Amino acid sequence: MPAAAPLPPLSRPRRLNRLPHVLVCLIALGLGLAAMDELSGELGFPLGTLSGFAVGVAVAFALWRPVPAWWLSLGATVVAGIPGPALGADWPWSSSTMTAQAVVLFLLALRSPTRVAVGALSLTALATYVLQDLAVRPAPSPTAPSFGPPVGPFGGPAYHPTGALALVVFAVVVLLGTALRGRREARTQLVEQASLTEEERARRTVLEERSRIARELHDVVAHHMSVISIQAQVAPHLVENPTEELKENLEGIRQNALEALTELRRVLGVLRSENPENPYGLGAGAGVAPDSPQPTLSRLDALVENTRAAGLDVTTEIKGERLPLAPGVELSAYRIIQEALSNALRHAPGSAVEVELWHFPRGLQVRVVNSRPERPAPPSPGAGHGLLGMRERVAMLGGTLVTSETSCGGFAVAAFLPGNGTLSTDGTARTDDTFTGPRGEETP
């Protein structure tokens, strides 16, 4: 029979994680002393004392190796049980040895496969049957005339058979231990499955967000490619007597731009085919058509007005000299503000929201902070993609994202986006969980 792993400690509370081991050791000590006292009185020293000591050791040993402990407990009981009937004892299982064997079988069934527990129970039943029904002569018939005190099979005092009671007790504890073990394994498998499901959901969410961002950026890239194609086609007409080499180069530029635009449309078609009814992944009711231009910060006022109409008190503040920004930066900044306002609507109803924009020579800093909600938020049907989408956009541009709860019970989102949208040295964005600075902003 294979050995089982040590009995694991309790996970909670941590101060009592070894409580099961301490209790089993105390039970082993008590059963060992009781068995030594009981068997010593019946079998004397050293057989009774050593058998009782082995029974106690088996209970404690079952914490680490339940199968060898079961062999030790059964062997000690068999050795002590052979001469038991002649002494008028409870035979073949005394109260102490029966309890010890039940504890050992319970620990074995709790931590070993079911077939091992059933095998141990079967061998225990076989040993009990051999000791009680085959190894000794049957007791005198109760109907036979008796002219003195009852006698045992060897002429001594009558013994009290305990085999049937012991087997019932052993079967119950094995059944209980097997059921608890099955419940623990089912719970472990459920936790593992939940963890795998959560990882798969997170992975799918990342892919969906990246797909959505790619669909949105398609319009920006397609616009520039179209401009390149048109400029390459018009350029020869702006030069007097253009050389054939110049015409060939400009025609090559135009053809390459058209081919790139065609391939880009094919990629967008693949992305749109996953959800043709919602091509930009913005959710039902977004009111965004596939052919509509992607928003920029010039539409921020309209976004704020729509949010105010939905019931939020929104204020905006713009600082610094506005410099030209890459189209992807303006789109990402708009989407970050839009998602932050949507989160405030869903999770902080009745709150006041501050939208702040700082224009720096190196880029743009966006900060959206909402106050504590005035009432509990209703259950949200959203998929929880908001913060993940922000991180994906910031990572694409090589910026910095900071999200955190505020001291007053609200929530704050701050992002710094490089003006030209270039990636960082490792191609990723730096994200933090806490704010720095007196107001929580990240200083570029």
C-alpha cells in the first residue's frame, strides 16, 4: 500500500494551524496510557505494556504515515488478542485498542485513496474474524446446564466478544474519512478550475481589448496612408519637368501606400468578423458606426456634457500650452477619459468628477478623480475591461498609468502619454498602484 503525504496544517487561523496535530498527539498519549494500563492488567509485563505502548505510538505515527501506523496498530492488537480470551477480557478489541484503531483508520481514509482504505478495513475485518471465530474454540452454549460461574473457551472466566461492534465502528469511520477526503478533493479541483477559468477570462479580456484598440487605430493609420497615396500622386504635377526617375519613385510610393492600405483593410475585416454587429467593440448603444471618424480631444466638451446629462457633476480644467499630439495619443486620451467617466457613472452614482489635462513639452497628462458616491452603486453588467483597456492603451504608447482609491472614498485615474506616442525602451508602460505627490498626480 502506498504511503500518504503528511497531514496538512490548517490554513486559518494561522496561529492554530497545528491544532489538529496537537490534538491527535494528545489523543495518542491518552489512548497509549489507557491501553498500557488495560493490557498490563490482563497480560502483564512486558507483553501488555509493550502492546499498549505500540497502540499509542501508532495513533501518533498516523499523522505522517497512516498505512504503516495501521499495520502497527493491527499487529499490536493481534499480539495482545491471542491470549485475551483466557483472561476474561473484552476480546479481540478492548475499548482502548478499538478507539485507537478507529482513529488510525479514520486518518488513513482521510489521506489515502479509497482502495487503500477499503483494503485496510477488509484486512482488519479478516483479522477480527480469525481471532474471534477461528483461532479459539466456541464458548459453551448458553442453553447448556451450568453449575457455577460462566467460563471461557480455555476454562478461564468468560470473555466478551467485541468483533461485531468493532467492525461497525471501523466501517463508519472509514466511510466518514472517505467522504471528507472526497469533499476536500472536489473543493481543491473546484478552486483549480476557478483559477484556470479566471486566467482564461483575463487572457481573453486582454485579447479583446487589444483587438478593440487595433480596430480604433485603423482609421488613424488608414487616414495617413491615404494622405501619402494622394500626395505621391499629386507631387509630379507640382514640379516643372519632373524626371522619369522622380515619377517612378513617386509612383512606387503611391503603390506601396495603396497595397498597405489594402492589407490594413483585410486585417480590419478579420477583426470585425468576430462581432459584425459591434465592429468597434464599444458595446450596445454606443452609437458609433464603423465608418465614423475616431474621436479626439476636440470632442471632450461633448463627452462631458453627455456625462452631466446622465447625472454626474463634472468639471474640467486644462493647463499648459497645447502642442500638436499624435493622433493615437489624442484617441487614447479621449478613450481613457471616456472610460473613467463611465466607471464613475456605474460605480459612483451622484459623485463629483474632476477632469484635468496638463499639456507638457514631453506629452499629455490626464487625471480623472471622482468623489465618494452618494448612494450604493447598482449591479453593473460590464465585463470589467475598463482599467485593462486603459493599461493596454498606455502600454502601446509607452506612457505611465496610475489607478488608486482616494482618501475620501473616491477613485482616481492618472495617465501620462508621450506626445509623439513612442514606446519606452522595453516596449511597455510603467504602471503603479499608488499615487505620488500631494494630490496624487504623477509628475512627468
